Amino acid sequence: MTIAFEPGLSRATARIRMAEELERTGIAEGRGDARFLLLHLLGLTQTDLSLRGNEPIGPVGAETLTDALQRRLAGEPVARILGEWEFRGLTFALSPETLVPRPDTETLVDTALRLVAHPSPTVLDLGTGSGCILVALLSAWPGARGIGIDRSQDAVATARRNAAANGVADRSLFLRGDWCEAVRGPFDLIVSNPPYIASSVIPTLAEEVREHDPMAGLDGGADGLDAYRSIIGALGTRPELLAPGGRLMLEIGYDQAETVGALAPGAGLVVEGIARDLAGHSRVVTLRPSSDVTSACNTGA
Ligand code: GLN
């Protein structure tokens, strides 16, 4: 039986008890998690905690923290307990059918912002989930418009909410659908962070991912490449989805640059470049129609 917090307990003591309890259970980031949960759930700043740490958490705080501690002890990630997570400085609500936005995916957004010269591109985001990629892009490009597609109605509704909360609802549209099936081009940029983990690897994932992220956002089929085959294949049959000069940017697993790149020629695409994440892993592959690319561009890294 875990501890229940009393309303009269001070903020500082609540933080310490929470950290101790998490560390006792073997949660590696126990101290950081306790601080993060306490600040967010009680709506405090670091200063509130440092300078007014002896104020009581109160009855609502006691109930909220007791519930959060129990959930964290049961293995639920901090992001799921809070029900929201930050991505490129914006806050995104989460729901059961959306992945928690990952720092790795910021590489995709950064790469798009660096490579796309068009000041107000049209963007298509396939498997949008929480909408974090599309919303971050529209937020960075004030004139851009975009469509986010997801197979899950729950994800579509969450992405819509996130677009509204981040001020880009009037420039975005979220639809339920299967990859590009429901849309007509042309788009200046097509992005996707599809499921790319091989089915056999799923059981080896960290419990926090395996048990709490939606399988539809993770499982990429027998070799992890099913989604890439569908997306790249769709561009092969419908090249008009990309506007002249347009690009397809895909998040990939750290060891998939070669196998994903190898799918490109069959669809009339070439690899323009591969971007690395902060850990130095290949993380984003950028593809362009071979007809758009001169041999000079093609030799670039
Ligand atoms: N990078 C994610 C993870 O590590 C995988 C997300 C995906 O398959 N798109 O869990």
C-alpha cells in the first residue's frame, strides 16, 4: 500500500516523500519525476517551490498527488499522468491513441524548417497523432496551411484540439483516413513519423512505451517498413501529390536509412539527405522526385 498525502503536508515535504517512494520502487528518474509532477499538478513554478515550499498542498493537491504517485509507481509515464507534453516549446494534449511526442521528432520539424524555402508551404502530415509535427510547422510558418491524417478518430480529435490550443486551427484540417488515400495534392511538403518498429522488437521495448503508447503508432510490421512501403508507394502511383520542388520527409529508426532509401527509386524518388538526431543517429530521410533533382544536387550529403 502506498502513502496517501495529507492536505496539511508542505509542498517541500510532499516532493521529498514522492521522490523517496519512487526511488524505493526503482524508478530511475524518481527525483526529477517527483519535482515535475508536483510543479505541474499543483500549477507551481520552481520559485513557488523554493521560496514557499512550506505552504500546505491542500485537499485537492493531496488527492491529485496521491493519485499521480500511485499511477507513476504502477509504471505509467509522467506524460500520460499529466495528459500533455511539450514539443518544440508548444504544449500538446495526449490521448490513448496518440504517441507521446519525442525529442527525436523535433529533428523532423527542424529539418523541414531548414530545407523548405517556400515561406508558406502546403503541408500534409501522415499519421498525425497528437498533431505535434503539423502544429509545430504551422506555428513556425505563419502563412502555411496543412492537413493531418490519422486512422484513429481519437487522434484526429486530439490533433484538432491541439491545433486550436496552439492558434493554428484556421490553417489546419484534420481528417480520418488511411495515409494519402483521402487527400488530393499538391503539397509542398509531406511529412510522417509512421510506426517503424519491427513487430518482433516490440516485446523488447521499455515498458513505459510498450504498455502506454498506442501499438498502431509503433508497430511497423514484420521488418518495420510497412508504413514506408505504403507512403512511398503512394507517391509512386500518385506523383501529383507533391508540388514541383516538393519533398517527402520521413522519420526513421536509427538503422533504417538504407532500407528506406532503397524504396525511393521504385517510386521515382531520390534521397536528398539524411538528418541526424541529437544522439547522432540517422533520424530523418528527405526524398524528392528524381525529375526535380539535378545530378549536382544529388551528390550532396
Ligand atoms: N521513436 C519511437 C520510439 O522509440 C518510435 C516511434 C515510431 O515508431 N514512429 O518508441
